[in-house]
Amino acid sequence: MNKLIATLIAGLFASAAFAQAPADTSSAPAVQTKAEAKAEKKAVKADTKADKKEAKADAKADKKEVKADAKADKAHAKAHSKKMKAHADATEKKADAQVDVNAATHK
């Protein structure tokens, strides 16, 4: 327990001393030259162009996906409609058969 407290206190003093140390200004970036600024501007422009191209490709892919989903939904609805029509036809035939059976048995 004593070692833990001693370590915490030593850490506190070390962090306080570090926080008061002056900043090292020798690592500050030098003034950019005209050529460096031009190169950086060119790189930023290329990045922006690439980002636009990527966004356009993503939008195109999303549009294709939406179109495919709509086509699949339409096909599903058409299949469901056919299934319901077949079910209605079967029910109608069953009802007609029942009417024929009832008419034949009540004579």
C-alpha cells in the first residue's frame, strides 16, 4: 500500500514538472516556399477530384441497387398476384363443385 501511494505521489510530481516545461520551438515548421505551396495545392485539388469521382461512383452504384431492388419487388408482387389469382380460382372451383354436390343430393 505504501509503495502504491509513493508511486502515485511521484507520478503527480513528474506530471506537474512536465506540464511546466517550455515548449520546444525548434521543431516548428519552416515557412513554405512557393513551390511547396503550389505542390500542396495541386495535391489537395487531386484529392478533391478523386473524392468527387468516388462519390459519383458510389451514387451510381446506389442507383443501380435501388433499381434492382425495385425490379425484385415488382417481380415479387407479380408472383404474389399470380398466387392469389390461382388461389381465388381454386376456391371458386371448389365452391362450384360444392354447389353441384348440394344440388345433386337434394333432388
